[in-house]
Amino acid sequence: MEEPESGTRSNGIVTVMAVAGIVASLSQTLVVPLIGVLPSLLGTTASNASWVITVTLLAGAVTTPVMGRLGDLYGKRRMMLICSVPLVVGCVICAFAGSLTPMIIGRGLQGMGMGMIPLGISALRDVLPPHRLGPSIALMSSSMGIGGALGLPLSAAVAEYASWRVLFWGSAVLSLVVAVLIWLLVPVTPARAKGRIDLVGALGLGTGLVCLLLGVSKGADWGWSSGTTLGLLAAAVVLLPAWGWWELRVRDPLVDLRVTARPQVLLTNVASIVVGFSMYAQSLIVIQILQLPAATGYGLGQSMLAAGLWMAPAGLMMMIISPVGARLSAARGPKVTLIVGSLVMALGYGLSMPLLGSTWGTLIISCVISIGVGFAYGSMPALIMGAVPLSETGAANSFNTLMRSIGTTVSAAVIGLVLSQLTIDFGGHALPSEAGFRTGMLIGCGAALAAALITMTLPGRRHQARHAAGPAEDETPAQQTVKS
């Protein structure tokens, strides 16, 4: 087995991985400033243009677990390089797009590149010495928030002062640079798992997720009682349990549900859904309050560029807090770090009650919540990797990333529903009311507190330590069951 890297080489590896995470997440926020003008740019309706965002979510959710399993089977570095291909190609297609169809194809390919982040986190376990692992995981986990926060003002500035196509050309160049850096600086990671890819499981999980996430994300547009929405959700209810039944019986499962059912893994994944829900709620609310007209009495009248700049420090807070979270995890365990992160998020939402009416107030709110997210996101991979075999790290981390994506999708649906129901009439247009925004923030606070309560039920640190080094065998429980 290859020895983990150390010294200067380790610093280079961590830097490349963090940059890869930032670039991958940056590609997801590129189109946010363009949402209002996409219908005219692409010659389509606003409803159809929303697919530019929806397809990225779906592609990322469907392919991330598959990429994680392939990383375990064939090496995580190799799969990170493969993930960079659709990322670059998708950016180029979007840069040339003049209509809706190529833009959707390009954005779907960009979504496939999101598998790079959990693969990179898992690869750190293979290439770094143990004492570097905690801080490095925390830094790369925070890169997702950094890319998202920096992407908003950057893309807004480019869209305002240059052609929107520059956004995608720039992203393509950055993605290509990241691929070259991974090729040059990240050592080859060993293939930890044995067996082959579960094609039936991949198809079943992908189809079930598309039905679930599409029904949840588009339910408000299609109507929650429409035949399309109910049909998709009903299909998900049938397909996902059937997928679980298959995974428990196949020799080489896509996701080993016996490992996933371990209390530490199961409860961390449940907490991840709720943390993802809570994190996304403020993202949806703060940006709208910043941009609504001041004449509403609660809007802050900022341009898209100014709103992005007000939100950018929140992403930087995640980077600043990541080493603090790593030290807390080393001293008290990642369970404590996740509890602290959830409670800090709840505190940030609580601060929204007196501070929501000013730009400085929204800055404080978003920064406090992002500090909590930084603690939480840095601890979850550590909890997962402390309870799964080395041969399962890619699949397990990718599945955890999927859980967070499900949380953000449900958050968008719930908060969107609240804001659509609590409105005011402003110049003949229905706008979310102040009561709607405050209700949404209280829901986010409740979700953060729920995440803390769920995390408190995780096994104690002594139990975690017993499993951290133990499950390193090549055979998974599913394979052992088949043999017996």
C-alpha cells in the first residue's frame, strides 16, 4: 500500500483539492445573476429557463453516488480527473449556447462534475498522514461554501460589465487548470474496493432520485396536486424501497446499506439532510431581502452585484473557521463539532429577528450561520469516514453529499411555499412579505436545532474511536453475508 504524503507535498495536495472544490461549487452559482434575463437570452419562458438550475441539481444528485463507488473501485484521483471532463465540456457548451436545449445539456454536464468534491474528501484519507487529515477535510468541506459565496458577486460583476458568455469560458479555463493540477500534484490513489459497478443499482437509484427531486423541486410550478407531481412522488415511493431491496441482495452493491445502517453513519446522514435544509433556507431569504425595493418597508434595495458583495464574507468565514473546527474535532470529537455547528446556525437564525432590517444586520446573520455551516460541514465527512471501511469511503462520502442535496432541495420547496403564501401586493405584483421571510428564518432555526438534537443521539467518542481504525477490511458486510 502506498504511504501517505507528508510535508510540502501534503500542502500542495490539500491546496489543489480545496481549489478543485471551490471551482466545482463555483460552476453551480454562475447562472444565478442571469436568472432574470435567461428567458430573453435563450428565447424561452421563465418556467422553462428554471430548468437551467434544476438540471444541474438532478445531474449532480444522480451521478455523485456512482462516481463515489467508481472511485472506490478504480481510484479516486482517476475519477476526479474523469469528473473534470464533463465540467469543462459543459462550460464550453453553455458558452456557445444560443437556445434552451444546449444550455440545459451543458448545465447537466456541469452537475456531473460535482462528484469531484466528495471524491476529493475521500482521497485525502489515502494520501495524507493522519495528523493532517482533520484540518484538510474541514478545509475542503468549506470550499463548497467559499465557491458559492464568491461565485455570486463575481458572476454578477462579469454579467453586468461583460458578456455573460465570459462566465462560462472563465469557468472552463479554471476547470481545466484544476484537472492539470490534479494530474501533476495529486498522487495516484489505490483502488480500495473489489468487485464491479452495480449497474442495476445505479439505474434504480438514479431513476428514484430523479422522480423524488424533480417532484419536490418543480412541485410549486406544476402544482402540488397535479398528476405530474403526484405521479413522480409516487414513483419515488415505489422505486427507492425497491432499490434498497436490491442493494441488500446484490454481491457488489452501489451503496452498502449495511454499512449505511450503522448508527454513526445513519444518524450523520439524517443530520446532514436537516443541516442542508437549514443552510439553504437563509440563502434563499437573505438574497431576496437585500434586492427587494426599499419602498416595501423591509427590502434593502441593493443591486445584484451589491447583494452578492454583502453575502461574500459569509463564504470566507467558512474558510476561516475550518481550522478551528478541525481542532475542536481533534480535541472533543466530530460529534461535538457538529452539535456546535448546528447550535451556531440556530443562533444566527435567532439573530435575524432583531437584525433582518438592515444590510449590516443581514451580513451578521449570514456570517454567523456560515460559521455554523463551516463547523458542521467539516465534521460530517470525519464522522462518516470514522465508521466505514477504507473500501467504502468514496461511496459513503458521496452518499452523504447526496443527503445534503436532498436537504437543500426540500428546503427550497418548503421555503418557496411559505414565501408564495405570505405575500403583499406591490405595484400590482405579489412579493414575499416580511412575515413570510421571518417565518422562513424561524423554520431554518428549527431545522438547525433539530440537527443538534439528532447529533446528540450519535454514539459517543469512545464508540467512534473503536470503529475509526477497525473497519479497514476489503470485504464489505454485504459481501461477507453473500459468502455466508
